[in-house]
Amino acid sequence: MLTDTQRTKDRKAKRSWSRWYTDAEKLDAVKLYLITGNQRAVAAALNIHWTTIQGWVHTQWWKELTQQVRNQNHIQLSNKLQKIADKALEVTMDRLENGEFIYNQKTGEMMRKPVQARDAHKIAVDFLDQSRQVEATQTKEVTDQAVAGRLTQLAEAFAQMANKTSRVEQIEHIDQPVALP
């Protein structure tokens, strides 16, 4: 059961008027809330009291479930966009290799005409720009990792220097003559 604490479960069990909602109903509430963004609309659509929805929105399980649904939707969208991009690349490659389809009015047939230079140039420029952006993103990630590694090394070096300084002070303190009264 989606809930925050055992205390919440116990409190609900004591009330005779409270209604238990299934996990499926709670999941539907989260999904509908993400679509509409309106607690009252969710309550009306699912026949759940508005104050119940209002209370759920502030619970930990609601936040976790909301994030899971968003991640799932993001993955599905990414997969669909990847399929579209793959298909567009296939069509583009076919057109570049075999030419554009045109209708020959004299023969009444479809023919292939080589792609014009400006169209090929535009395609090349667009793809090069995209590849540069991808490379820049990857380079930035590598650079960020390198900076983090370098900072870690510096922190260790400073810690070692601090330890050496304190050891030198201890040694100097030992070497000093002690004045007897």
C-alpha cells in the first residue's frame, strides 16, 4: 500500500468513515494530476474527496510516484523520437544516394532526379552542426569529470600539507630546551 508511515496506516484504520484507496486508484490520481495539474479536477474525475488528493500531494509516495511516471514518460518519448530520427535519416540517405522523386509528365512515370547542390549543402551543414553540439556536450561532461578529479587531488594535497605542517610544529616543540625552575 502506498503510504508514508505505519502511524498513518494505524490512524486510518481507527476511522470507520475513511475509505481505503487501491494503489491503482492512487496511480490514476498521480497520472491525471500530471496531465491536468488541477487537484479538484482529479478529485471530480476519480470520485475521490478533494481534501484526500490535497493530502496525498504532500506525501513522500506521491512525490516518488510522480517522478517515476515522469521518467517513464520521458523514456517513452525518447524512444519515439529516436525512431523518428532513424526513419528521417534513412529517407535522407536514400534521397542523397538515389535522388528526389519527380513525376515525368511526358512518360507519366515517377523518376528520380539527383538532389540539388543547395539541398545537399543544407543537409550537410545541419548534420555537422548537430554533430558539433553532441561533441561539445560530451566534451563538457569529460571536462567536468576532469575538473572534479583535479579538485579531489588538490584536496588530498592540501590535507597532506596540513599534516606535514602539524608534524613539523610537533618536532620543533620537542627540540626546544625545557627551562627548569
